[in-house]
Amino acid sequence: MSAARVAVIGGGLAGLAAAAELRRRGVVPVVFEREASVGGVVRTIHRDGWLIDTGPAMAAEPSPVVRELLDAVGVSNVTVRAGSAGATRYIVLNGAPVLLPRTTSELSSSSLLSIAGRLRLLKERLIPAQRDVSDESVDRFARRRFGAEMAERMFDPLIASTSAGDPRQILARYAFPAIVDQGRAGSALQRSARARIESRRRAKGRASGSWSCADGMQQLAERLAAWSGDVRTSTSVRRIRSIAGGMEVSASGAEAERFDAVIVAVPATGFGAITFDLPAADRLLAVSTIPHVSVASVSLGFRRDSVGHPLDASRLLVPSIERRNVLSMVFPSSLFPDRAPPDHVLITAFVGGVFQPDLISRGDTELVAAVLEECSSLLAVSGPPVLVNVARWPKTLPQAVAGHGERLAEVDRVERAESRIAFTGAWRDGLAVGEVLLGGVQAAGRIAAQLS
Ligand SMILES: Cc1cc2nc3c(=O)[nH]c(=O)nc-3n(C[C@H](O)[C@H](O)[C@H](O)COP(=O)(O)OP(=O)(O)OC[C@H]3O[C@@H](n4cnc5c(N)ncnc54)[C@H](O)[C@@H]3O)c2cc1C
């Protein structure tokens, strides 16, 4: 009997992880990707000795199943780990960067919080657990459990640096599922400290922490694609139809093709361009209503001696109450080798997001000038950049706001009505690279189980 064939629509990290996992399970994947290259928002540029990731520049330690896939497809051989800088972050406090506390005890003695803020934080263990937090925003959750200062100084910039969203709108259970679970069971502070000790104990003897690939994040996408086999780039899927005992996929410039099943890994904003001819397909309209925000990444390279700040960290977080023109800044050359030529440093700033949507529509010169001003004031940059790269990401970051759970429930219903289709991607499984890869692996697992 010949192996089952599954169409994977979308060659971003979700689709590529799904395809690679299918292949590992003995199923034949065929990836359809609209663009000329795979990776989706993953994009690595090589220019005059610089390596610039204009989308994701690093990933957090993945779950064991994702690690297994990365080992199998040869990504682990090209993985580079962030050195000690990876565990350090700065945060802007009253116009200047200060070290972000890493532990509860560092936090309770840090200048980040006033004495009143620290006392309020210590009271967290007395706050009664709340069972139903399904509609609670990040801001409300953080204020209720940890106090206003923690909400404004810690949770707000973490949201800015991940989804560029509004913490008063983003739901806590999607943005910080582990902390919300811990808070539901009692003191989140005590439990997360215990969880950290436990994960350090488990990681003993093996490398862990933030990682990328030697040749940038694009190498991750390319390794997954190479392992998957049949990847058809510059091919846009227009229609997906249930047929007797299988699924039919129609793509641009090709005859409709029959598959045993389909995994849809396109962004929520791409659903409108595909006709879904399946049972309960009208429920997929809910996916198109997920709001998205736009960001731009502005990468600037400097001579090392023109930057006063040591950049001895992974990033600089920026609370919105500081009213700056950047959402966060990442320091790739402090994390991984060969991101900048010798004696140079690379800084990538993110701008735009829900609070400053107009910023990214400015011309490159104005945008770069705004970021340079922030670099000079926050990082003591004194010389001109020797490298400039601007990448715009319009309506790219999905926002898990009120109604998100209901929207995802509609997708569950479609999967129940047509067991030969599975949906995955950042809009469903979480934004971070590790979450997206895990979502793809799990979608492949559901389909492989169905086919066997
Ligand atoms: C600027 C930026 C920086 C980020 N930084 C980080 C970071 O440092 N760390 C981290 O963990 N996460 C980061 N993220 C988040 C993470 O990179 C993304 O959430 C993740 O890569 C999204 O993967 P995806 O496969 O769901 O979607 P996408 O990457 O959007 O891939 C979907 C693919 O589907 C294709 N497609 C769409 N429609 C069709 C169609 N009809 N037919 C065929 N193909 C189609 C698209 O062309 C695209 O290639 C960042 C995101 C952005 C935008």
C-alpha cells in the first residue's frame, strides 16, 4: 500500500514543522507556499559581513517533542546558543536602562519598583486564587495579583516585545498561560520560582536557553523544508474541498490535486483568499476576525566604539509609560557569533504596534532617525550607523483579545466536522517560534493518527 499524502498549505514555521513531522511518521507531505521562498516571517539577510534576521532572531528552549524533531532534521547540528547575555535583559526606567531582575528576590530589591510596589508584590501570596480568568486581560490580571507597578513596569513591556499589543486587551491566559495557571492555584510568585528551580534542575548537563542557527533563523526553515521533500514555492492555494475519502487542493497555475488530508498553516489574514468547501466551513469566518497589528524592525549596525552601552544582554524592554518611539530592542551580536563584522555591533529595534500604528508608515529616513534618537539616548550611541535595514511587517502579529477562545472553538468544530483537515499557526497555537513549531508538530500528529 502506498504511503498517505498530505497537503500542507503555508511554508512558514508552523507548516514546515507539520510537514517535517509528517515525514518522520511515514506520511508524504507536499508543502504549498505562496512566496518564492519558505519561512514566512522568518527572513535572514546577509550583507557585507552582517547577518540580519528581520523577523524572529531567536527562539526560547523548545519543548521535548520539538527538540526531537529538530534533532531528527539536523537543526541541532547548526544550533547556536546565546551566551550569558541571553539570560540578561535591560528595561527602561525613567529614561535609562536598568537590569531587569531575574528572580523574585532580585525583584523585591530592584529599583524598578518603589517601596510601595515591592510591598504590594509581596502581598501576592495572600491574593485568593480566582478560578475563572478566561476573559481577564493581562493588565487586569497583573494588577489584581501583583499590583499596578508590576502591571506597568513588567507585564506591559513583555507584551510590547512579543505581540506589540495592548495589555488591557490581550487576554492573560494566552499571553502568560503558565503564570495564569500558577495564579489560579494560589501564589504565582512562589510557584513560578519553584518551576524555575525545577526547570534548571532538569536542564542540568544539557545546553538550554535562547538559540538560533549559525546561519540565522532562515536556516531553521530551510532545514525543515529540505527534510520535508516536496515543497512548491510561488504556489498559492485558492481552494480546499472535501471529496469522497480525501481532500482536493486547487493552487494557482495547477490542476486540482487529490490528497488524503490537508494541514492549513496560513496566517489568519490569509483565510479570506482561500475557498473552503467543507462541512461547517462558514465557522472559519471567525478566524478572519482575529485582529492583527503591524510592526517594523529597524536594524542598525555600529562600530563598537561608538556605542557607550555594553549591550551585555539579549534585549532592552520598553514600558509604554516611558513614551518612547521603540517597542523593544534586541542585541543579536551579543547573543550569537557572526551577526556583525569584528569590532561592530548590531541592534534591532521594533517600532509600531497597537499604540503607534502610524510610525511604520513613515518613510525609511524618518523611521531610522526616530530609532537613532532612541539609540543615542538609551544606549549612548554617538556615531552614525554603518548598516541600516528596515523591514515592515503589516498586520502580521495576531492578537488574542476578547472572543479569542470562541473563535478558536469554531475552528475546533470545523476539525470535528471534517477529520481530514487540521489548522495550525501563530494565530492558534501562540506567537513564539517554539509554540508555532509545537503547534505544527501536534497538527501533524492529529492528521497522522487520523490516517492510520
Ligand atoms: C518582526 C517579527 C519578529 C519576531 N521575533 C520573534 C522572536 O525573536 N522570537 C520568537 O519566538 N518569535 C518571534 N516572532 C513570532 C514568530 O516568528 C511567528 O509567530 C512565527 O514565525 C509565525 O509562523 P507561522 O508559520 O504561523 O506564520 P507565517 O510565518 O506567516 O507563515 C505562513 C505562510 O503561509 C503562506 N501562505 C499564506 N497564504 C497562502 C496560500 N493561500 N497558499 C500558500 N501559502 C500561503 C505565507 O506566504 C507564509 O509563508 C516574530 C514575529 C515577527 C513578525
